[in-house]
Amino acid sequence: MSKLFIYYSLGGNGDIIADVLNQNGYDIKKVMPKKKLKNNFFGIFKGGFYAGINKKFKLIDYDNDVSNYDEIIIGSPIWNSKLSCPINTVLDVTDLSNKKIKFILYSGSGKAPKALELINKKYKDASAVILKEPKKNEEELKKLEDFIK
């Protein structure tokens, strides 16, 4: 089975998860927005505002062809309890039908109620796991062991 991890990372949490998944046989596709946010209070505040209004960011050279993959994991930081704007774009322009879909969410609080609500509503068969700042809390990565089996 071919597996892909599509993710966005502002603060490095997604990059750490990508390393783990790559070591477990996943291809990796990191998305980069044309509109760059700074990883500081104002950038995070701005990202939270945009996520709150479900904004989508234009992406740099994003190839949305996932036809060669059976399983796709989407990785997103949580902004204002929602998925990040670059991942909103990925979900909007990528045909995920007939794929096994999972979500890995990384959050400062370890919670993401609005994001989970959206996932449960739009992707009924998808599963999700939330990691609390895996860059700072490496023990959070242990949650991936069972999740990616």
C-alpha cells in the first residue's frame, strides 16, 4: 500500500512528524504558502484569525495529484481550534475520494474541537490524533505508533 503524508508546519512540529512517518514508509509532501507567516506572536495571531474565517492560502508549486496513493495522512497545526489555512487549501483542491484518510493535528493545547468537528463531518471514515507540541514533548510521538498501523 502506498502512503503519503501531506502537511504544513510553521513551528517545526509537522517536520518532526514527517521524519517519523518517512522512517515508516510514507512519502512526504510539505506544502508552502505564498503568504508567509512569521513564527512569532503576531504571525500566530494572524494565522488564528485567518483560520477562524476559514481562509485558504495560495500554495507554492502544490501538486494535488494523489492518485498513486492508497492512504493519505494530512498534518496540520491547529490555529484558533481549526485547521491551518494552507491545509484548508489542500483539502479544497485535492481529490481524497476512495482514499484511506487520517489526520495528525499538532496543537499547543493538545485540543482541537472545531477541527475534529470538521473532520468528522466532512470525512466520516477518517481518524485523527492530536499531538501536544511534539517538538517540545517528544513522548507525544509515541501516539503515532498505533495510529499509523
